[in-house]
Amino acid sequence: MTRRRLGIWSAALLFAAVSVILGCRLADTDGITPVPQLLAFLPWLLAPAGAGLALTLLTRWWPGTIWAGVLLGLLAWFIAPYGQGGEPDGRVLASFRVLTSNVEFGQATDALVAAVREERPDVVFVEECDYGCSAALRRSLSEEYPYRQSVEGAGSTGSVVLSRFPLKPAAGIPGSTMGMPGAVADVRGHAVRLQLAHPMPPLPGQLDVWRRELGKLRDFAAALGRTPTVLAGDFNASQDHAAFRAILDTGLRDAARLAGSGRTPTWPARTAPAIGAQIDHVLVSEDFSASDARFLDLADTDHRALLVDIALHGPG
């Protein structure tokens, strides 16, 4: 009897923890610490829910099996990709390749330069590009990428957008710590708004800042109208965060999902793709399609880089 009681209590504790996180997901809120941090790993809640189900079967705790069934059903529902899909109807006006990479305080700069030279993206978004990283990119890639827009800074503050296409400055998004530069690219005669995203991570004690900066990205997206736009970077959020879903609800679409690679983990690189969260994204407006998305493992950074081929379509 003691073993049965222990098994029931263990299953109940597992179900209770999963229920709190799923309850916040169901209520469309990110909650308080540790819920936002755990929401990023929502698909992996299948493990404790499954372990709890096994315990209920071993102990013949039948109400627990119903509880487990409800939790597993909700997880299956929420794991499905979120946001709009589908292809634009108009003809292709221009195709180009986008790369986004968090180089972790500039440590992965050399690896990024090598990847850029091999993959030859047309636009590169670089987060956590400190002074040394910024100088190295200018020194190594200025010939191939003569156009750039940046926020210079130390540590995680610096960010750079590199482009083969001519750029005009555009107002970036002010962040409390990390730079988020913007520009307008002339992509073969078509104006495309480029915006780098790098809000604060959801650290304990910093959740208000995280929500506020994701809210600024949402406001930026909502004000775009029909402007062709690429919003890319380290969002420090996945589709299981309400603050990120609010950005997608403006009409922007996740290019990795469009290319069939939704939910591919990008962080932490040491455990991805086996375990992790997709927090690095390339979001595009409704007039873009995406034909391919690849995730690159770069040395000396805790993020995988995301490389996406996208195409701008004309009116349908």
C-alpha cells in the first residue's frame, strides 16, 4: 500500500507541475517565474506527463489516467505549429537568403565569418556582436557586404545588419540593454523593411523588461501595414510564449515553419537539436514565401544560426 501511495503522489506532483504550465498556455499568459522559462520547453513536458501516466497504470490510479489523458491531449494540441501558413498568390519579384546568428558576446565571430563565406546569404543579422565582432565583420566582409546598419556596444549590446543590397537607415527599436537596428533594403528595386530583434531574455526579475520589449516588437509589426518586412534575430521566446504569439498575430509568419522546419531547437546549442527551444526566428510579412530553412552549428556560441531562403511575391 505504501508503494502504491508513493506512486500516486509522485504522479500527482508531476501532473500538477505540468498542469500549471499548460494552464498558463491555455489562458494565453506567460505567468511568473519559472513558468516563462519552462514554457520555452513545452514539447518536452511530454516526458513528465508520460512518466506520470506510467505510474498511474502501475498503481491502477484510474482518475490519474484521465488527468494524464487530458494533459497529453493538450500538449499534442499546443505542439502543433502556431500562426499563419500558406503561399502568397502573386508572382515572385525577388528571392534572397537571410541568416541570423547570436554570436554570444562576439565569441563566435570567426565561425560566423566562415559560415557566411560558405553559405553566401544576402542579408545577415548578428546579435551580441561586441566592438571586436563589429570591427572583425567590417574587416573581413565589407567587400562582399558593403552595406550595414548597426548599434555599436560591448557584450550583448552590439548588433549588426549586413547586406549585399543597398540600405537606407530606418528607426530601430529601442531596447533597455541590447541594440535592435533597422534599415530599408533595396532588393532588386523593391523596398524591404529589415529589423533586427533581440529583446531581453526572461530572466527572473527581468520579466517585465522581456514582456515590454517583445511588446515593442509587436507594436512595430502591427504598424507595418503592407510593407514587405523581415524581422529576424534572437527573440528569446518561442511560439509557446504569449508575448511572441502576439507578434505572429499581427500577420507576420515564421519562415522556418513555412519551410517545414517549425519547432527545430536553436538554443541551447550544446543540447540542440535533441533538446532545446526555437527562440531564433526569421519572421516575414504575408507577401513572402520560404523554400528552405537550415540550422547551422557554429563554434563558440550557445545559439544555432538560422539560414532561410525567402521570396518576395507581388500582388495576387
